[in-house]
Amino acid sequence: AGHVLAGRTGLPALALRDWFDSEEVAAARREVRALTLAECRAYSAEGLPLGRLVEPSVLGYFTRGTLKDDQVPYYRAVLASAVPFARAMRRFLKEQPSEMRLLMTSGIFWPERILWELAQRAGHMNTVLYERGFIRDTWVFARNQAPGYYDLTQHWAKYRDRPLTAAELAEIREYIASRESFSKDIVSYAGRWEQASSEFRDLTTRAGGRPIIAAFSNIIWDSAIIGRDLRFEGMFDWVRALVRYAATHPNQFVVLRGHPAEVALEGAETAETLQDYLRSLGTLLAENFVYVPPDSRINSYRLADLATVGVVYASTIGLEMVLRGRPVVVSGLTHYGALGFADEAGDSGTLTAALERACNQALTADEIERRRVLAERYASLFFFRQMVPIDWLDDRRMGAPRFSAANFAAGLRRLGSPTSQLLDFIEDGATGQFILEPSGL
């Protein structure tokens, strides 16, 4: 894809193989061929913690949150590639001027992560990273931090107390409403749900009027949660805490919704599922704990509306539940958890206290509204200032990006256009997440 895009834009292109040493590849294979799983994780080469840097990619390849011994050969193979790759990148960086700017994808998966790490160590502190936004034809950019962590902390102080304009309110409310049909988003689960399924009716009957705790999981291998823990030892530890909570609070009703992406991502179905984990606990689940599998016809938004309180690990539906007037408890390190409209509970004790408080001491209408207004302002910033519309690049077909020179030129001609603002940021922006200034829209 990179070579195709370079050719169509007339940009010069370099080949990574020009910095590789074939003898180093063979030597690296010999060096890692007998490593155990623990040794793979702890593996370092020339001061670089390669085992840790490549692990998210290995987990993603196997669509798992944990690895077993039979996955070790692939882990070794990635390390055998990472060692000569890192040495090639060191050679590449030595030839670059000190004012070099790097622009590359994600920063989480192993080739870019290693290059980014080496660039920082070599004094090249000017890296812009990007990945797709939630909305179709939008992209997210950040300087010297992973864009997919959506860290808007440095911008929030400016926006939290600024009321949205009528146009901004209409924009964000229309988009949030569209999330139920996924009409504007890259990924859609709408065809898997029913507005009023028999499963949903059975669920409400079983709850029997008890306060409902609606919990929404991530997929276990999602880069949004790998290493993004507060004090839980990962998402499954959070699930175990919810199971224990239900067992000790029979007067409340806990519903855990499996993420539809566990089964919906064709070719990347999750190998280590939430259902498998629940079975591995070896205990009978309490009557007041219900697991809703990822292929259920239950509409997640109808479940959210039913909830007394929502609880998530790092899912964006937590933000949407605040917008729907629900108190929300966040248990992982997520982009909106500490911004004043959700409660953080990063371990079993604080989660128990937060859920008891939410079920037994309902928030006042004024507090619910205060949180909703803050969440609406944040959602506008998150979805429409951070996610940059780009109409000159279409890469929906894998490996075949289409570049529109006419649209690109038109963006350059408009003062303050998203294209102009973005190029200014790439050239000389501040460290942190890029957001569009409203005047440029």
C-alpha cells in the first residue's frame, strides 16, 4: 500500500531491505529458537525490550489475551524478525538528519513500535502517528503518543466549560443517534440485533424489578485494553470480580454483554472468549448473573437503557451510557474515565463500593444532568475535533489506496481546512493528540 501511494503521489520511496543484513537474520533465528514463553516475554536485545514491544502483535495474531506454549513458535518467529529489524532501523536512523519527522501508523504494533522507540532513543522526538477514526473517512493523529489511546487530557480543560453551539449540539446528537444503526461508522453490528427480541423480554422478566448492572466487555486481545489496566490484572480479572459481586448481592441483577466483535470480525474471530473464561471458573454462576453472548440478538443500546448503572472495562459505550442519563463505572485505563463524568473503579474493592453506591444511593437528577452535559461536550471533542475528515484518501480496499489530487489541492486552497490544519500539525504541532479548531470546519 505504501509503494502504491508513493507512486500515485510522486513521493520518493525507500525499501527497508536496503538496511538489512541477511546474516543477522539467520543469527537471530538461532538465538531465539529455544526460548520459553516466559523468556520470549522477557527477551531483550541491545537494551531494547523486544519481548514486551512485540507481544501486543502476537496476541492480536492469535486473537487472545494470554498465550500458551503452543503459540511460542510464532512468538519466536516475530522476535527473530524484530532483532534484525531493530538493527536495520538503527542504521536507517543514523543516516537521517536530526530534524527528521516521522509519520507512521498506530505506534502499538511491533514494527512501528520498535521504530518509534529507537527514534526517541536516537533523539528524534518528532513522530506523528495515525490510525482510522470511528467515523468513516476520518483519521486520528497524535505527536509522540499513540493516537489510539485517545488521550485528550491536555485539551479537556479548554472544552469542558465551553457550552456547545446549537450546530455542535445538533451534530453530536445526530451522530450519537446514528450509532445504533452504525450508519456512519466503519464497523457495524446493527444487522445482528433486534429492537425487541424475545431474549430481551426474558431478561427483563428474570431481573424481576431488581436494579440492573449492565456490564460491557471489550474483546480480550484489543489493543485498547492490552496493558491498559488500573489495578485489575486484565479484563478477565474484572469479569471475575463481577461474578463474585453478583454472588454476594442477590438483590441486584448483573448482565454481562460479550462484545459482538468476538464473532463479527471475519477472519479474526476471538480464540479466547469471555464464555470460555466463565466456564474455566469452575463454579456455577449465581442466579442473578447473566452472560449475554456476542451473537445474541439483544440490542446493546436497549440493554443500556434498561440499566440502573453501567460498568465497562474500556468500552466507548460507557461514554454513550452517560449521554443516555446513566451513571457509569470504568475499570480500565480508558480515554474518558477520569474526566469528571464517570467513576473509576480499578480493583475489586472499589468496584464493589461503586456498584453498591450506584444501586442504593441514586444520583440526583441535577448530577445526572451535569454528567450528561460534560459527556456531550467531550463526545463532540472526541468524535468531531479529534477525528479528522480526509476526503482525498480512500483506502477501504486493503492494499489499494486511492488518492485524489483534486480533493487534496482543494483542501490546501481553503484556509483552515482540515487538510491545512493537519499538515500544519505534522510540520510543527505540539506533543499530544491533534484536534481540529472549530474555525476550520
